[in-house]
Amino acid sequence: MNQVIQSTHTNFAHPIPLPSAQEIIGASKTRIQKLRARLFVDKYPVCVEKIRLLTEAYKQTEGEPMILRRAQALANVLAKITIFIEDDELIVGNAASQPMAVEFDCDYGIWSQDEIDALKQDGFTTSQEDEIELKTINEYWKGKTLVGRMGQFYDDERLWSFMQSGVVLPPWKTRAEGSGGGYAQGGLGLGPGFFLCGFDFARVLNGGLNQIIAEAENELKQIRFTNADAVKKVDYLKAVILAQGAIIHFAHRFANLARELAACESDPARKQELAQIAEICDRVPAYPARDFRDAMQSFWFMFLMLTPSTTAAAGRFDQYMFPFYKNDLDAGRINDAQVLELLQCLRIKDMQINRTSGKANRQKNAGLAKWHNWTIGGVTPEGNDATNELSYLILEAAQCCPTPHHTITVRVHDGTPEKLMQKSLEVVRTGIGMPAFVSDKSYIEFLLTQGVPLRTARDYIMTGCLDVNIVGQSRIATYGMFIAPLALDIFMRNGIDPNTGLQVGLQTGALENFSGFDELLTAFKKQLAYLMSVAAERNNIELRVMTELFPDPVRSSLMVDGITAGKDMLHRKMPLENGGVLNPIGMINVADSLTTLKWLVFDEKKISMRELQTALRANWQGDEYEKIRQQCLAAPKYGNDDDYADALAHDLYQFWADITGTLDTALGGKHIPTAISITSHAPGGALTSATPDGRFAGECLADGTTSPMRGRDKNGPTAAIKSASKIDQTPYQATLMNMKFHPTALKTNEDLRKLSALIRTYFGLGGKHLQFNVVTKETLIAAQKQPENYRDLVVRMAGYSAYFVQLGKTVQDEIIARTEHHQV
């Protein structure tokens, strides 16, 4: 059995030289500029080193329990993968075997040659030798991937026709390959990352991994083999010990490398930095962090282990890191300039964790999407304001180092200091699309409805885009995006999918046979509820396969009772059981479309249902049909504080929440409604025919949850938030609202105060989330034409920011077309 790894170091903080603030700021600026410049590469390398090492371990452990195989695979990767320390780095730990690279991953699916070729066309590069090796690796993984195993459940034509339709993105091509392609990601932990969790970083920072290993070893000694679960518990605990020990060994590899580099370093300052890095990596994450610098490095090693999950969250970083900051500051061991430098270094390290996937999933998650969410502000478990000095420094780091990642989310409550709001909006004004703002009132109310105690609910964090979690106590399975307008399209065709011609939905009748709007709406809801129930079945199949194939001893040991429970996190019930979500995309298009039908066909009787259907099938082509389209566009639209238009948005979102709560998950709970689009509104729109709201076939859908369809909110931002506030957002574990402002709208501090008031007003009315793009239409168009001149232009997508030039043209056009407000 592995022994706890010993250290000869004391528990006293290592000395940190404290030069003047001016010296630090000057040197730091140069360092950060150099590190940031390396983020811009012409092509992102795609490597096979990690999947080679994983496959090697899997072959050696055939027949062993899966959780032990996973631990052995992680240990093999951490022991053998290429490591490096780049010039100027203060925080070390590479996310792939080459700088700015991603590693092929066969957990999700197989990489065909067509998918590799498409990857190379989209800004990635791989060697011919690696492609040849990957073909051999693919052979081993056939039938062992997530989609390969899921496909074995789709011999039912009812389910298979649904999967082919793309109602839940992306549409599947074959049962064996799913939508095509696997994942290629940075990060060294076990994948895939379809579960959003809040992991207890504070436990590692304050106790160290050796403490977890010791707890697991002690638990092993207490086991008596009186039932079958005892054997499984032994396997689990051995896997935890092996995996956590492998992480410690990985850190020691960096300690040794730093010493080697220091020995041949000619620059005295860098030599000292490398020596300090070696000393830190000898200690953490095995032992408790002694100071802020230790804590930052320990955090980063653990964060690498929680990726390649694209949804790894840092949690309430300003809360659990604050004691290290405050103690060092009070003792004179560090100053704010040094802390700011380390926080900027952390932003750059996070940018080095890249990810991509097969083409269909790339369209759904455009712009090297990742969701590494840092939550700041909010209230303490006692209900007091939680803002501290570190909250401001995290924002300052984003302002000084304007990278798309990591994401920052500010929790806002009635007592949030206006100073924090102003600082946050100063960062927003830079144009990097962060921080996002979420309402403590709405999120805490949601958690209370789920049975979470008030003190615990107050300590929530953001994971993924805007998904709420409790550290160590909850998890959310992130599934495919449900294209609501495609469901409407299927309804309008009496259950036939327009893309495959297959009977996917119920036969609810021809539209012209409905005598009134209420009868039509009832029939549509029947169709929608049916398709939602099939989507829930699909989710449960995915959950079943993840439970079978992807146990993770590292993540599981960082959940509440992670040792004593003796089970992988997917094999046990959590205190907050939110095991699955249903996520509608483009619901505002459905609301606008049904409002148009009600107004134009039933109330005003300006056209017949048959005339409208004919125009839709013609995609509005022809003068006669264009006139009908203009009538559709003139109908009342959501986003203008018009009760007639807003009523159906409220009704549909409430219906979605009600039905979702009746659908079981494979973990024993009920599905929970959420509503976040990422960039699914682009491929979802591509699958959807022309819709009665005046949208063309193939055109992007509305983004977010409560965002109006672009260009249709005519009455300013206040009217838009009033429309959004009519939707009851409390039942949703996440919602999203985008707004775009011209830079001149936020020119003065008074403008920022007005925007702060708008945010607070919206949250007071029941809103859950707001985020902003601050950029001109002209700048975006220029970047589209000359991308080489705008490589660092950042925009906000859904729950993340991205470089504009790395987005596809369809998504770029959608951002350009969003309503641009010239005043708050």
C-alpha cells in the first residue's frame, strides 16, 4: 500500500523578497506581456501523447475494476507525459505535452480521418506520424467510447429517429460514431467533463493531499467484508490513494525540473525564481499551503487534475484564498502588486488549457469554448456581504490582463458595495465581456426550493456557464441542447422531422384544423412534452454510460464524505441531487412565433393558416411571401415590455419548468430546468425551417434565455429587462441574458452608475443574470474582414468570452446583428 509521502520542509512560510511596488509593477508588466504574447499562435497543436499513455494503461489493466483502471491511467499520464516550464512563469504545470496544445481524447468518441481533416481546416495542426498512431489507438477504443456505448441503446427506432433529428444537438450520424469526432483537450485529469461540480479546493489548500491519502488508508483499515459493497469500497479507496499519490509525484517532477533549470540559469533573478518554484512544488499539493504563493501553485495543480473537463470551476476563489492573502499581507511577506502579478499569471495559465471537438460539437461550442468560472462577491453563509480586497484584485487582474479566460462572475445582493459594482463595470467597459452578474436572491431562492438549507444555499458557486452548485455537495449532468423551434417545426408538420423525413413526434393534427389559438397551443404543448420526455430518456442513457465508463477517484474524493462514503460520485446520491437538466434553445423564437400566429391568424385574421404555411415552406421567397413575412415581423415581439408579446414567453418557460420537474433521472432525482444557449443557436438555427416570427430557414435563433431575438428589442434596455422579468426564473438553475452597448454609452462614471442601477433593478424584479458586450458594430465588421489585425478582440458568447476572430462567420454575424444600445 502506498505510504504518505514525507517532506523535510517546515511549516513556516518560505521567504518572499519584497521589492518596492514600482519595481514589481515594472517587472510584472514585462513578464505578463511576454507570457500573454505566447498565447497567440497561428495553429493549435493536437497531440497524441496523453491518449497514448491512457491507452497503454487501459491495455495493461484489462479485467480490473474500472475505477482502478482509471486511477492507473491517470498515474501513467502524470508519471510520463512531457513537462516543461516556460520562461518567465511563476505558476507551473502544463496542460498538454506542448505549449498551447490539446491532446486527442477517445473517451467521448473516435476521431475519423474526415474529422481530423476538418480539425486542421479550423485552425489546428497535427503531425502525420500522430495521425497514423491515432488510427491504431482508435481501433482499441471502438465500442468503449461514450457515444459508442450510448449507440448500443438506440436500436429502438423511436429513440434512433429522435437522435438523428437533432432536436437535441448535435444530430447523430451513426449509432457507432454519434455526431462524429471525439474531444481534444488540455488538462491532465480524467475526462470526459459532462458533470458540473464544485470541488473543495480549500480542503487541499488547508490540509494537503497527504491528509486525504491518510484518511483513505485509515478507512481501508476499518473495512469488514460483510457485504458486496465492502469490496467495491476497497477498490475505490485504493484508487483514491493511487490517484492522489500520482498528483504528488507529478508536482515533484516540476520541482526537479525547476532545480535543473535553475542550475544552468545565468540570470540571477530568474535563478532565484526557479529555486523558489522548486521549493514550492516539493511541498504542495502534498502538504498544506503556508502562504499565498503556495496556495496559488497548489490550486493550479489541482485545477489541472479537474480538467480536461471543460467546465472546471474555481468556486468562491476570493473566499478560500483570502486567509492566505491576508496573513501574508499582515506579516509583510507580500504586497498587492505581487498578488496582482500572480493573479495575472493564473489567467495566462488558464488560457493554456485549450479544447476542441468534432465539427458538430465545435459549432455548438464555438471559439475554443471552456467554462472556467471564478465566483466572487455575494454573501457569507451568515448572510453578510462577502466582498473583500481579493475580490477587487481578481477584477484588476482581468483589467490588466484582458484574456477571454478565466471567466469571472459577480454575485450581487442588496448589500453589494457600489464600489464593487463600479470596479466590475470598469472591467466590462474594457470590452472583454466579463464579469457576468448574477442575483443572489434568485439563485438562493432556487436552492431553497430544492431543499438546500439557507446557510448552505448562501455559499453557492457558479459552474459551467451559470449553473449553480454547492461545493462538494451537488453535481449537474450537462446534456445536449434542446432546439425548441425545431420542436415547433415538427409540430407544424404533424410530427415529421423536416431534415430526415422521419416521424419523430406525435401526430397532433394539421394546423388548419385547429379552431382557435388555445386549441393549437394545447396541441403544441402536448408535442413539446412528448419530445422533452424522449430527451430525458436520452439523458438517462448518457448518464448510465458515464456511470459505467468514467469513475473518477480524484473528483469523487473532493466531494462531501468523499472518503467515508467509499463510492465514486456517480454511484452515490448527493445532498443536493441535481443529476440532470433539460435546456431549451431558441424558446424566444417559439414565443414570438406563437404570438405571431395568435395575432395574425386568430385575432386580427389578416392571413389564413394555409397561407402562412405556404410562405414558410417557400422560406419567404417571392414578393407575395415577403409581404406575409413583413406582416409577421410587424406582430408584437418579446423584449419591448409589451404584455401581449411577453405573455407567451412567460407561459412557455413555465410549462418547460413544470414538465421538466416530472421527468426522472437515472440517479433517482428529477430533471431540473436550465436555459443556456452557448453557441447552439447557430447550428440549431441551421436545422430549423423558416418560423412564423419572420425568421428565415437556417438563420440563427435567439441567444441566451431571456435575450430578445436580435434587432427586435426596439424600446431600449429598460424595456428589455422588464420583458425578461415577466418570466419566472426561480425554477431555473440557470438563465442567461445578453446585452450589447456602444462604448459611448459607458463613457463616464455616471454611465456606470446607471448600468449598476439597471442590474440591481432587474434583479429586484426577479432576474437571474446579466452580461454585456461593449463594442461597436463597425469594429466587429472590420475584425471580420481583417482578422489578423484584431487577434485580441474579445466578445462575450454565452457563459464565456472568446476571441471574435476564432468564431465562425454565422456566430460572428449574429453578434454583429444584436441590438446595440447607445445609452443605458
